[in-house]
Amino acid sequence: MGRMLVKEVLSHPDATLAGGSARPGSEIVGQDLGLLAGLKNAGIAATDDADALFAASDVVIDFTRTERLAHHAALAIRHSTALIVGTTGLDAAARSLIEETARQIPVVQAANMSVGVTLLAQLVRQVAAKLDDATFDIEIVEMHHRHKIDAPSGTALALAQAAAEGRAVTLDEVVCKTRDGQIGPRPQGEIGISTLRGGDVVGDHTVIFAADGERIELTHKASSRQIFARGAVRAALWAAGRKPGLYSMLDVLGL
């Protein structure tokens, strides 16, 4: 994702690459970012000094892991740098940290930066609001590559949240992430999530509204991770100069 983000920034007419950081000890530290992205020499080397990166940037895009989020959030506040958070697998503590950070700087956080997934979530919210839970059951199926470390995916959880919002219910009270053994009949109003892992699947998500005699399926399939980089750069350009606050891709797209 780092290489794809660099490529997207360097290719965008309205964006300027300020730098890029990697973990201390990474083999890419000191290498030219343009060459790492498969483009021509950019004259900017990857660094392990995240503080310097935040100081030099109007906006920083963070696609790292949750354990780095607190450090990066602190740097963003120190340097008044807008922050785009594309990291997934966020727990309650991480979400709370993001909310606190957004009181001081603009933060755009999304489980999936894809424009298509953002539109899918909006459709799910609208459909769920129109279909009652006594008639239509909601199931979400997601599949990713074998190396993905969190499950269900952040996108699947975001889609489940959209469905819950459409039905005006609290997701934690109706979500079912695992089923095994003699579980009995499906409870009315339950929102199920099924997780598949295998191969090199970038990300497939389907939201199923199933009733007796008919079924509605809304699907998004990602064939390249570049869509996440494209959306993140769009979010970065939108966030530059914004007032402090917690924003989503819905805000970025004006939805």
C-alpha cells in the first residue's frame, strides 16, 4: 500500500509528495520513493523519522498497523497535520483515540477508502431502512487474501454498521460473526457476517437481503489495491485546510 500511495500521489496533478516513512530497520529506508513505486527517481528517500515527515506535510496518509496509530496521532497533533487513517482492525481503544485526535486536527477515517465501497455502504443503509427485519434477513459475506490479519474485515464491519443504522438498531446487539454447532433458528433482526480467506483476493464484499421467495444482493469486488490509494489521496486533498473534526469518505464524496 505504501508504494501504491506514493505512485498515486506522484501521478496526481493536484498532489505533491512530501515524503514517506517506514519502520526503523526496514530495508526500504534510504531508497528513493519514486523508484520504490515503479516510477522515475523522485529525489525523495524513504525515512524512518516519522516526526520529520509530519513536520513537512500538510496531510499524512496512515496505512500502518494499529500499534503505530497512537504515535502517529500524537505527531499529527504536534505538527497540526491532517491525518487520513486507512488502517483496519481498529479496536475500541483505537476508535476512541481517533475521536480524541479529531478534536484537535482534521481526521478522515474509513475502513475502506474505495469510492465504490463508500457508495455500497450508502446503498446498504438505504435498502436496510426500507426492508423490515421480519421479512428480510441480512447477511454479509467477505473474502480476502490468505495474509489478511484481521477478521471480519473492517469493510464488512462498516457494511454491517450501515445496515444497522438503516434499521435504527445497535450493531453490537444484533451482529453474529461466527456460527458453529447446534445454534438453533436464526434470530429475527440478526445481521450475520461470514469470513472467507484464501489466495490473493484483494477484497470481495456482498450484502445479502434474503426473504422468502426473493433475494437482493449488493456486491463490490476489488481487483486492485490501487483503488484504496486513489480514495485515500482524494481524501487527503479534501482534508487539507479543514477544521478539526472526524470525517468519513461520505464527507469526502459529499454524501
